[in-house]
Amino acid sequence: MNDDKNGKEDNEDLMVDEAFNHLVQSYLNTKHRKKTEIIQKAFNFAKYAHKGVKRLSGEPYIMHPIAVAQIVCSEIGLGSTSICAALLHDVVEDTDYTVEDIENMFGKKIAQIVDGLTKISGGIFGENASAQAENFKKLLITMNDDIRVVVIKIADRLHNMRTLGSQPKNKQYKIAGETLYIYAPIAHRLGLNRIKSELENLSFQYEHPKEYQEIIDKLKDTEEKRNILFENFTKPITAELTKRGINHEIKARVKTPYSIWRKMETKHVNFDEVYDILAVRIIFEPKDEDNVLQECFNIYVVMCNFYKSHPDRLRDWVSHPKSNGYRALHVTLMSNEGEWIEVQIRSRQMDEIAEKGYAAHWKYKDGDGINGEGQSEAELEKWLTTIKEILDDPQPDAMDFLSTIKLNLFASEIFVFTPKGEIKTLPADSTVIDFAFSIHTIVGSHCIGAKVNHKLVSVSHKLKSGDQVEVVVGKEPKVKKEWLKYAKTAKAASKIQSALRKEEKEKRKKGEEILKEFFAKEDLTYSSVSLERIIKEHQLDNREQLFLYIGEGKITLGTKDVDAVKPHKQGGGWKRLIPFGRKKDDAAKKETEEKNVQAPVINKKKGVVINDDNYQKYCALADCCNPIPGDSIMGYVNEKNLITVHRLSCKVAEKLKANHGNRIVEAKWNMNGTVRFPATIQIDGLDRIGVLNEITQIISTEHSVNIRKLVVESKEEMFNCTILMLVRNLDEVNRVIKSLKTIENVGNVTRI
């Protein structure tokens, strides 16, 4: 028995040593100074600290820090300080060693990074939204202290995602959800494109395994066709570039499964209708770094000798890099097979930045410090400044806080000009109000419109690259709630919310004064008990809401309020405005409380099976996505142990997974087919006489499906039809959709 145990330990030691030796060799192959002694010291210390501890997969725990350090070294390109911090990143959290111990052995800088990682340990997200927001704030603050803290945290998350299979399903949903919601966008913002893509794909794989595998299979089935297209398209380009002495390589870039799925979901198309799956990447060695833009355009001109270019799809990210440091010239050309193909033209240095982002040239880089990428650093500093402004004005609602930050984490960009020709970088779909707040908070709060290309437009006007914008301001600040619908930047949204909160505060103060005056006039005692009675009388949640509604004029105090405080008095003639939906909310609340009596204890690890007997008793199907049997689903368990069932692809579910991961449970269907569920489909096509009759005949007669609601719009010889049906399951919906697609002149048929 002891021999088996010793043999197992020997094998584990061998595995650990091989992994560490691979890390050291990878480090020696970099251009960093060869500080292997401190890396060896950090490894020995971490190995001793984690001795005897296993991961869920059964392997020694030290394999995780080694793997994180390997990612930091090989995939991000950082040096010895970061490698040591990665090896030590769990020591303070998981063992009795302190940050002071780390500092005494490895110095202040490594200790600071480990301390930063410890503060945001255990994932960004805690048990509840407020704790989650606080941890997220800590992460953003550490970005200002040392960007390496966040980069190592992303590497840590990447390895956790690569080994997620050993976790139970509910943990997989939680970790994958927060990865998609926060980690992938931060990786994108830091220019870690390759890691961002892998985080997305791994999350997609665990959240939607069926859809992931279907796309993988289809990519495999169409691989040969893509290879032929790539070879035919690039052959003349390669020959001409070689003839001109341009040192280059050409690669095929295939769209990732996650990005294909997102396009299918957002555009309501199937796999065959996603036309930009293949792109071409040309990476070249410039002859003159100072003239790299001209060399990019020279390659573009070469390609135009063979193919026609799309005039509206040229993107010059060389002259104006994206805010994450990305530089390239993007052009789109028509192949001889009649397909548009995007070509990304990059120098070798641009390609390195595109893959490794800021980390490749960040000022904290071990070795020689700044490596000529001042523009990238300036853009990062600018973004961090915006984050600091938002942190200085914290929002009371954690979800609002996260949503505001996330606005700028993951967005395409446009360039617009001030009247003096200064360039401003904004997220795509930004509006006049975003531009105004990017100039100054005062300009934004006083904005009443703008002149875009000398034409007067409203604050909601969407800007396009190349627009010249002059903000028109009023004498007084007039921030409006509807501006939040138009704001696409975190700065604008944050400043608008701040102004609205200030305005609400003033209204609450006014409402409280009115209430006190009312009490004095009616000779009533102003106390907590009296306030509670009036709050109950008006069916409100708290005194802040009461003060606000009085201040806004939604509630006019009268005799009924006096009766509420002094029940023995009789009277009439009162007036109050109840917020829309209040009675409905109360009914729902009562129904929920009745349901709660029947709610069982949920085993979060085992999950829940939805069947005919239980789904109406303690399960509710979410109105936001209307799940039906056959959908990939998850459950959200509330404080009263009731479950709301969402489709995994639902936008609300995405937020719940990221923000309340500990309340997520795996859910499965086991319905017998007797219950009908609502499902909505949308149909587009060419309008003609009789087409609606054919649609209804197929649904009602051919498939015996009940139509509950039908809305049709026709415009310029096109029609759009939305139909709410009652179905047994997803297969029934898919059969209906397949039949509807056979109707002449019907284009897209999708479930929404």
C-alpha cells in the first residue's frame, strides 16, 4: 500500500517538476533579463506552502500557479516579477503566510502585486451584488496601482476556465457567466485579443455545449471549401508581394464559434448566412517603421490589382489606433467566387500588440521599461482616468455600477472631430450626448443639441466616423432621465446618473419638508410609526420613496393620510397617484408568498428537473425569454427558495450568472407534452396577396398549433410578421419554422 502511495507521489513530483522546467525554459526563450534564481525561489516557496493540497481534478494544487505563470510568460509576454507573483498569487489567501512574509522574501513590488491579487481573490463576484460591486471596484483601483495585478488575474481566470470541467454544473454557469460578463471585456480592453477569444469560447462551450458542438461540426464540414477559397484568393497576392520583395506571411483567420453564435443570435440568421467566417491576415516586416502606414496602403494597392474593394469598409486603425492599442489596416475585397473577404494588414509589431496587448509594451514591463508604445499607454491612462471618475462617484445600485463600467469595456469605436479638428475616440453608436460629456461635464449637462457637419441635430443623434461635432449649450443645466437611453459611454452615463441622483435628493428633501408641514398643520406627531402608516397607506416600499413621490407631486396628502396616522378619525376627499403596476405587483407578491409554502429545499449541486407536476408550484418561466421544453435552461433561486427558469442565452440570464452566480442551479426538462408554452416567431419576406393565409394554414392546419397573437406590418413591398403560438416543445417550433421557410418569397423565419 505504501509503495503505491510513494509511487503516486513520485509521479506527481515528476509532473510538477516537468511543468516548472517548461516554464523556466519558456522564460529563457524570451528577451527578458534572465532572473531565474528568484523564479526558482518563488516556485520552491509556493510548492512548500501548498504542499498536500489538491485541486478538484485531483492534481497537486501547485500545478495551478505554475499554469498561471506559464500563461503570464508565454501567452502575455511578461517577465520575472509577474511570473513570481503568478506562482505566489494564492499563497496569502490559502495558507498562513502573510503579505509581510512575501515582502521579506521577495521584495516590495512582488508583495504589492500578490496583495492586490489577494484583495480580489475568489472571483470578482461575491454572494450578493453589493459585495460583488465592491470587489469589482477593488479590481479597477488595482489597475491604477499596477496593471500586472489585473493581467495576472485574467491569466488565473483563463486557467480556471481551461479546467472548468471538474466543477459541478451550477459552478460552471457561475464562473462562465462572470467570465463573459467581465473578464473577457477587460481582456479586450487590455488588448489581449487571443485570450479574450479563448475566454469567450470556453464560456460558450460550458454554457451552450449543444450549440457549441453544432458550430464546431459545421466549421469542420466547411473547412475544405474555406481552404480552397483562401488558397485561390491569396495565391496572386502572395506572388506579387514576393515579387516586390515584401517580407510577409499570410494567415487565414476563422471566426470563433462564440462570435459566429453571437452573430446568429443577434442577426437571427443560421450558420450558412454568416458570410464573414473567413478573413485574411497579412503580416509583414516593414522596411521603414516611420513609414509603416504607407507600406500598409502599398499592400492594399497590390490587392486592388486583383480584386475590387468595398468602398465603405476601409478602416484605418494604423493612423488612429483603437483605445486598446490595436493597429491594422482593414479592407474588404470581393473574391472571384463572389464573396466579400476582410483583409487585415499588420506589421510584425502591430501583430504582437494585437495578440498580447498593452502587456507586451507596458511601462512596468520587466527589463527595459517602455518599448515605444506611448500611444497605447496614453489611451489606457485616459480610460483609467474615466474609471477613477466613476469610482469617485459611486452608484448606490451595484448592477447600475457594473453596467456603467461595462459600457466602455467591450465596444467597437468611431472617430469624430471637434470644430478645431481635434480627434475624439468614442464607442460605436455613440450620440451627441456622449460627445458633449467627453468634452466636459459642464458641456454635457448644458447640452441641448449639436451641429453635426454644420447641420443641427438632437442630443440623441448617433454619430459616425468622420463627423465634425459642435455642441450647442443652453444657459441652465437640463439633465433628463431619457438621456440614459442615448448614452453609450461610461462617462456620460455616470455623469447623467449622478446629476439625476442629485436632483432626486433635492426632490426628496422637498417632499420631506412638505410632509412635515402637513403633519404640523394637521397637528399630527411626526414619528417613525406615523411614517410607516402613511407608507403602507400609499403602498410604497420605504420613506425615501414616499418623500420622492410627494416632492414630484405624484402623491397629494389629504384626509386619508390623517386617518392612517389617527385611525379613529373619519374623513374623505383625498388624492394620490399610485405608480403604474402597483396593484399587479401586490397580486404577484401575494401569489409568490402562497407558492412559497410549497417550495422545497433546492440542492444547488444536483439542480432541478422541471416536470408537469412542479413547474407551476414553485417554478416560474421567465417572461423575458419564455423558455420551452428543449431549450437549454438554468434556474435562479431567490431568497424564498423559488425558482425562475431562463433560457441560457437570455440577456437577463447572462447578468444573473455574472452577478448572482451562487443562486444559479442547473435545470432540465422532463415534460410529458400535455402542457402548452408560449413561443414567438418572426417572419420577413416579400409582400404578396395570400402570403399571410399560407402562413396561418401551415401553422394551424398542417401543424395543429394554436396562434394566440399575430401582428403584421407591410412597408415598401416587404412584410414583417410576428406570431405568438402555443407549443409543446422546441421541436414543434423548429418543425413550424422549417415549413414556413418553404413558402415562396419568405426570407427569414426566426424564434425571438
